[in-house]
Amino acid sequence: MSLLFSPVQVGDIEARNRAWVSPMCQYSCEQQDGIPTEWHHEHLASFARGGAGLVMTEAAAVVPEGRISPQDVGIWNDAQAEAWAPIAARIRAHGAVPAIQLAHAGRKGSTYRQWSGSGSVPASEGGWEAVAPTADAFGRFATPRALDPAEVAALPEHFAVAARRAVAAGFEVLEVHAAHGYLLHQFLSPLSNHRDDEWGADADGLRVELLRQVVAAVRAAAPDAALMVRLSASDWVDGGIDTAMTIEHVRVATAAGADWFDLSSGGLDPRQSIPLAPGYQVPFARAVRAATGAKVNAVGLIDEPALAEQVLADGGADAVMLARPWLRNPHWALVAEAELDGAPDASVWPPQYTRARLQA
């Protein structure tokens, strides 16, 4: 059996393989109520049917103002949790682990979805005032309001309440989103957090207190769930987060209760210059894994089964997360298993589809 199709533990949860689905925003809540729809159900269930080991939802906002766009999903109320429950159940019924990403967009909130416009959405169209560690805008987006200390102190509980709802809805893995320039990343980076209170830089200059408290709060709220953290391991801008800082962020989050780390990069600063290439972010995962012993997954243009297998075989990561390949082919894992392994794996191939595998 290939490494890609060998099982792996995520906390106390076993995933049937290491070919996972990354969070992918769909911006499809047309009622702007944060309630996932039939589109989300079909979208996510298709990947589980297609053989993924773990299927993660898009960023689910923990408060209304934590959405990226007015059309984002949420997990801040019971109606949303009730709508997520059959989606989580269907993912599980197809043999995959249902996972949800808990998020707050911060200064990148209240923006248009890609096909509806660009920039910040005005209140007349359902927008709101974005918030951030300090009143620094992201590019040409509207200038956010700096959160006051009491508002920052309330954030961990918002994540905790969302975590309890997510577990009640049937999700077995929770991911705290601290990457891609969203709120927790904004607090972590020296490029976006210029506070001089307890939520700014500590003695080591790491700006980790909010991350520490959010992870601890989610762990306390969901002690039996597996807990992942997504981090941007580089801001790709001088003076921003680098691999050495990320290693310390991982150590802090591990001590607070995290089981696994999802290593991505970028998204914080429009000045970023990213050298895109297949597997370009794997070195971040490899470095964190080597320095800390933490379980990690790699992301970033890992499109081909052979490359995914190589990443695992070379010790670059414990699993891989893909996004666009799943959109191109929701049965990506079936194709990969046929390419890498021998007889059809019953844990991956639905019996209704095995004739296709045998004829390949």
C-alpha cells in the first residue's frame, strides 16, 4: 500500500488515508445568513464519496463580522449548526472524517466575493465595519477598526462556543484558522499587529497570546475532538513571519492543546512575492515537523498523486491537503489510488464504482 493510502491518526481520530480536502470558500449563502445550503452539501459530500480521508469545510465564521464576504457560511448560531449536521453525517457515511474550519476574517472581512465585485462591501449591500489588531487596512480595503482589549479578550470564547456547536453537529476535527491574513494571523504578524498591550508583542516578540488562548479555549470546549491549527509559515515580506517564528507558534499551540498543524503561507500583505511551483510550501511543513515532532500536513500545488506520495515518503509531511485538484475531479483519490496501488481498496472505492477501477 502507498503511504498516501495508509491510515493516519489525527488526535484520537483515524483517517482512512492521507489525501485530504483543504478548506475552499464557496461564497454561496445567497441569503447572507451564514447557513450552509444544498450546494455545500453536494460539494463536500462529493469529495468523501471520491475517496478523501478527511473533508474540511470552508472557513465558518465564529461571529457575523468574522465572515470574509456576506455570502460566507457561519457557525455562530444554532440554525447554522443544524444545517451543518446532515453534511457532516453524509461525509462520515462515505467513510471520510468530517472537519470544520473555525475562522474570523478580521480586516479582510466585509469584502466582495470574486464574481460580485472587488474591495469592501458597503453597509447598503450587507457589509459591516471590519476589525483588526490595529487600524491598518489590507491594501485598498476599507480601514478596519482596532479592537479594544475587552473585545480581544472575548474572542476565545466565541471560538469555544462555535467549537461546541460544531461538535454537536457531528464534526470530529476542528481547525483554528490562523493563516492567510485573517484575524488570528493578523495578531501573529509584526506587519499587522502594532499593539502595545498584552495582545501585542511579548518578551520574545511572538504576539502569540491570542492564538494561545483561542487554542486552549477550543480544546477545553471540545476535549474529544481532534484539533488542528492552520498557520501561514511565511508572510513572504521582509520583517514578517518566517519559518523560525512559525516553529515557535507551533510549540505554543501544541502546549495549548493542538494535535496537528496545517502549514500554508501568505495572505497577509499585498506586497508578498511568492515563488509558485509544485510543492512550494512543503519545506515549511518539513521544517516544522523536524524541529517540533508535530504532526503536519503540506499544501500548495500538490496536484499529482506521485508528488503527494513523494512528499510523504521524503518525510515532508504526515498528510497532504489539496484544493483545486478536487474541484477539477471530486474523485481525485480514486484516480490516485488506481495509479499508486494494486487492487481496489474497499475503504476508498464505493462498491458501486469498483467496475471503473477494474477497467482502468
